[in-house]
Amino acid sequence: MAEIALHTIDQVTIAMDFDAGAEHAKVLEQVKHFVAAQAPDRDDAEHAAVADWVLQRLINVGTIERGFSWHYGLVGDEGTYDRFEFDFKLLVEQSTPDGFSLRATDEAINVLVGALDTDVESAQIAAEVKLDNLIRRGRLADAKLAAEQARYRTVQYGETLRRYLDATRRDVRTVDWERVVPDLLLDALEHIEGRYSAEHAILTNITAARDDSDDPRHKQRTAELVEIVRDCIRRHMQLQKAVQEAGDQFRSEQDRQLFSGEPQRAALHLHGQLLVPLLGLPVGKALGPVYDFFRGAVGPAPPEVLTLPSLVERLLQRPSEPERFAGEVRDPQFDPVPEQELFTPEHFRLRVVP
């Protein structure tokens, strides 16, 4: 299952780009082929079921936040052992006009490249330098792995910038467009310019190695490298377009949000965020939140206020005279009760005559 999970993350990472995520159906189809290669004796329905199960576990369907949590401990500077909780997601679903798409997070891409905490820009440059060196030395098998890592880092760098732009669409106040984002966009343009030149040089070397070789296997490997590097160049072009349009997007979002209404709060999930946590508390601690919830849910019940006009009207109202006798008592009507025989003709037939 671990290999299938890594393959699923890899398919989502490759399929998504800056503008759109990976299609759910296409990812399942690719993963199903991988599952079929592992268990060719099983039927197609079971292959599809396994692929869908792994994808749902990576999204963590069934939980509210659809994320994962990992507890770990560290020894501090003072020698004390402290426990921490790390919340993360691997694959996330995003709504689109046609439904929803899948995107891989930074944590998922770090799983693919085997890194936990690495500067994305520096890692991508290092991966491309390693790729160029391996191509010059003719080690194409290792060069393919380096090319795939460079592509992962390209996607990860694009995701970093995309999150800033998505946060701007939601609320411009959550992003520092005075200092942080302008510096980030300037660094992104310089990074893209440098990577564009380096990737074209690598592409030239790969093409030359492919054309000069007579080995069919060597040509196939170089063709795969060409496709990967071209994909990196295409992604950088998308990223450059988004960076160049970021300023206009900020100004348009600022104008739109300036005249829009107040942001609405997210709805409370009564079962997962209120009921389930309360069931785990003692009665004494749970009473306070329960009272607060019902006080806000039921709404105000204003007491009846006595006014002077209503008081005068009630005091001057003539009392009703009680009747000396009640009304006419009607005779009850009873339905006739049918006479029931104690013994049926069948009983008489079966009787024993002495």
C-alpha cells in the first residue's frame, strides 16, 4: 500500500500545474494500472477499489479537517523534553467549475524527494545542477531520478506562490503586499529567469546526447529526460505569467473586496466540532458549553411586560357570571355488543359422548 500511495502522490504532482489540479478520474485510472501490475491475478473491479481506497486515505476522507496529525518530542535548550503536535495534509481537494480537482501539498512532495525541511528554491537549483552533471557523464538512469526531483521542486515552488495569490483572492488583508509579497515576486522572476536559461542548456545537452546515440535504450531514456525538462520549462512559463499578473490581480481584488460585505464566518459542524468533543468531557465541564449553545440556538424569549393600558383594561373588564346549572346531559349512545358463542359447531362436533 505504501508503494501505491507514493505512486498516487506522484501522479497528482505531475498532473497538476499552476492553474489547475489533477483530475480525479485520470488519477484513479493511472493508479489502477499500477495496482494491476502488482496483482495481475485480481479482477479489474478490485484494482479500481484498491486505487480508490488509497486515494481516499491520502485525502483522509471521513474526518472534518481531512488532515493528519503526528506527535513528536524534542529536548529543549534547558534540557526539558517537550511534546509537540504537527498537523499536515498530503492531498487536498479543491472545487472547480466542473467539480473538484486534486493537489499535492508541500509535505506530500517532500515525501517524494525524501526531504523534511528544505529550501525549495535552493533544492531545485541543486537538482538541476546534479541533472546537468549526470547528463554530461552519461549516467542517464540516475539523471532521470534527478530530473524528476527537479520537476517536483518546480511544482513545489509554484505552489508556494499560488498559495499567496489564493490568499489574496480570499482576503487581501491576510497577505503583506507592502513588503513580503513584492520581494517574493521579484525573487520569483529572478529565479524563473535563471532556471529558464539553465533548463534550456540542459535540454540542449540531452537532445545532443539523444541524437548522437545509436543505442535504442539510450535514445528512449534521453527522450524521457527531454519530456521531463520540457515539462519543467512549461511550468516555469506558467509561473512567470502568474507572477507578472499578480500586481493587477491584487489591485482588482482590493477594489472588489473594498466594496463587498463583511466576510461570513464558517458554519459550525455540530456533530464533529461540538457533540463529539463534549461527549469526552465530564458532566461538570460539559454543562457550560451546552448551556451556551442552547442559549444561542433557541433564541431570546422576552418575558411578557405589563403595560398601563393593558392593566387598566383588565381591571375594568366585567367579570363573567357563573351559570347555576350546567348544560344538558346527553344520554350516552352505546353500540350493541354482538353475542359471542362460547362453543363453535366445530367444538360440538369434536365433543366426546359417553
